[in-house]
Amino acid sequence: MTEITHHIPDHLMAAYTAGSLPEPYALVVATHVSMCLECHASYEAHQALGGAVLETAGEAAVSEVLKSDVMALLDAPVASEPVYKRSGVYPGPIMTALKGRAPRWKSLGLGVRQCILSGNSEGSVRLLYIPPGQAVPDHGHNGLEMTLVLQGSFSDETGWFGAGDVELADQDLEHTPIADAGPPCICLAATDAPLRFNSFVPRLLQPIFRI
Amino acid sequence: MTEVTSPDPDTSAAAGFTQETLWMLAVRDQRDKAAFSALFDHFAPRLKGFIMRSGMGSGQAEEIVQEVMLTVWRKADLFDPGRAQVSGWIYQIARNRQIDVIRKENRPVPEELYEDQGSEPDASQIVGLEQEASELRQALARLKPDQREMIEKAYLGELTHQEIKSQTGLPLGTIKSRIRLGLERLRHELKDMRSDD
């Protein structure tokens, strides 16, 4: 197992901890934190700072009935929520997004496959399956694109990304990530682009289609 | 490995545990309702003030306070004083709950790091964490008012990640040592877990 070298930067971890990070990116951060001890420590540190703000940011008196309600509910039975455990290369947060099922892949051609986990006006997040030597498809983005490697590796102009590494790209980065030799590369990719079902074509064809 | 129970309150207090940590451990290990009641009195008004600052009305804020405090009681077994301050742990529960309510969906959360009984932190580790948290609060208090307001806004969820990045005056560096020490603790605990296999 190689060391994770590409981590979640502080501003994204702060936004994730505070809950202001849009859901597609939040899934990437939650998955990376499940794979990376260093970022788990960072997450806990940001929680400590959030706790300091909670302690000192001001109080509002609560109604008396609130406390009696809460105390009365302590012994009430609670339905247990399902907890989806890590399965293969998919950590818990991805299994939760998949509701415990195996990914259902859709072919994008050239052996590349995707499985969309969620998508709305805030952006989208999907699993990508890229055979060795193939380009990682462009997710189509205006702002931030996050790509987390779950299996295998890819390389581009900026470096090498193995399991657990997360690549951050903005619209200014011209890059062509290619899956390395070895097992197929499986990634979790989030973008702020709204979900478009038909326009997701391999990156090398994009100049032709102008998307 | 012997069964680990809550530290003795007298020696723990003398060793530097905060009152909130002692209450939380009594809730976790003894299901102590008096200790929970004390935690409620401390945190419920802070939670309500915190939640209302992000624009929620009093009634809805109290509904969230109720759910957060019930989660504190029900998930107390996940509280690890060697890794988290009570305030940080409750902060995360509150933010998660608030976002679930606003977005009507469960926000993605990382896997829990479960530890076995053998890796229960010792008192010095807990006290070390308390000291870090106290230093963090002091560092916050020393900030200029506009810097402090930015930190509050960031952790209330009022700033986007782009805004947090562009706020170069945001003293996120204050948590660098906390991250380093936290990582050492996690590595130590996971080493213990492996040796227990």
C-alpha cells in the first residue's frame, strides 16, 4: 500500500466540517477521510475549532418544556438506522450512497464505465471505471472538480494519483488524466456541473464536439 | 486487558478533566441521567443560540436542540475523550442534524473509527486534549474582532469553501498543531488495535 500524498486542503475540510460544502464534494471528503488517517486528524481538529465556536458564540434561553420533553424521551425505544459498511474498494460513505448495493455501471465507450450516485443543480458525483491506458472522462465543470482514486491509479501533467489520493482541478487546469497499467482505475468524481446524461463523452473527443 | 470504566471523578478532576468531559463519561458509562441533565443545562442554550444565528426561528431551533441532545444520549458510546472534546463532538452532531433538516437528505459522514476496550486512552492523553482545546479557545479569544467573526461564520456554515479560501486572514494555521497531535494519537491507537488482533 503506497502512502496517500494528495489530501483535502484546510479550506475544504473547514467547509465540510461546517456543512457548507455541496453534497457531491462532501461525499468525496467523507470517503477520503474514511481512507486517510491524516485527514481524519484534520477533520477532528476542525471539529475542535467548531466546538470552541459553539462554546463561545452566545446563548439563547430554552423553554422549560424542552428539557422535560427531552428527559421524558431518554428511555423511549428508537428504530435503528441502517449502517452500510465498507465493501471491497468502496468505503462506508459510498456504500451508503449506493444503499448497500453493488454499483450499476453504464458504458461510456472504450471500456470506460460510470455509475451516477447523485446529481442536482448543485452538481453531481459518480463512480468511474477506466481501463489501463484510457483517459479519465472530463466531468464538465465550471469551478471545482474533485477526483478520488479508489483502486488502481492515474497520471496527468500534475502528477501521479494512487488509491486514496484526491486530485483537485479548477477550470484553469488543462489536464488529461490517463489510467496507468495495472488493475482498472476506479474513481469517485464530483463536479459542480449539473447532471447531463448525454454529454458525458471521453475527454479526447471533447474538442470535436465542443462541450 | 482489564475492563476500563470511567475514571474516578475526584482524581480525574484533579488531573484536569473538564466538568463537561466528566458528565459525558458518566452518561456514556453509567447512563447517568443527572449528568445528562447537567450537560443539557450547559449545551442546550448554546446550541439554540448557535442554530438561531444561522437564521432559524426559535421553535425550529428547539426542535433541533431536542434531536441533538437525544443523539448525545443515544450515541454516547461513540464519544471518545482521547480524540474529541465534548463541545467538538456535539458541534458536529448539531451541524449534521441542521443540514439534514435544511436539505432533507442525510449528509455524507466518514466511517467511525471503532476501537476496542484495550485502546481506551489514558488520563494524560485526555488531559492533553483538554489543554489543546483550552489553548484553541484562548487563541480564538485573542483574534481581532473581524477575524473572530470570520471564524464564527465559517464554522456556522455561512461561508462557502471559495470564501474560506479567499479569506487569507482566516487563522486556520492555529489548528496545525492540533492536527499533528491528533494524527499521532490515531496512529498510536491503531497500533494498539493491531497488536490486540
